[in-house]
Amino acid sequence: MSVAYKSFSFEGEKGSWFIFPGLCKGCGLCREKCPKNCLEWSKSLGVYGTPTVEPNMDECIACGICQNVCPDCAITVEKNK
């Protein structure tokens, strides 16, 4: 399995959130655009050795804005029905 496809998942009441560190360059666009301000820098490092992000799933509403603004498709959000 390639590092680019390994993901870390987070589960919450509203949905699931996945980060692919092998794709994340740590630009922070997702953090800037999050309407709940629930993304923090992680201890996991991305493709360039920069920190990736991780959500506070107690605050995350699984809106998917972070997924939509990520220029590297490093985030996937699945909203619960």
C-alpha cells in the first residue's frame, strides 16, 4: 500500500472525516475555511514534512467545505444520513 493512500479516520455524530497525509502539503486552506473552526494541526506529518490537520469531531458538522477547498484532495468527508 502506498503512503499516499494510507488515511487516518475520525468518527463523529454528524459523519466521518478522513485525512490522507501522503497528499496533504499543510497549506491550511481547510482550517481557514472551516465554518466551525474545528480543524487543528496534527502531530502527523504530510508529504512535505509539514503538519497535517485533524478535526475536533465534537464540533465538526461534516459540511465538507474542507474537502471542497483542499487543492490536493487530501480530505474526504462522509456525512451521516
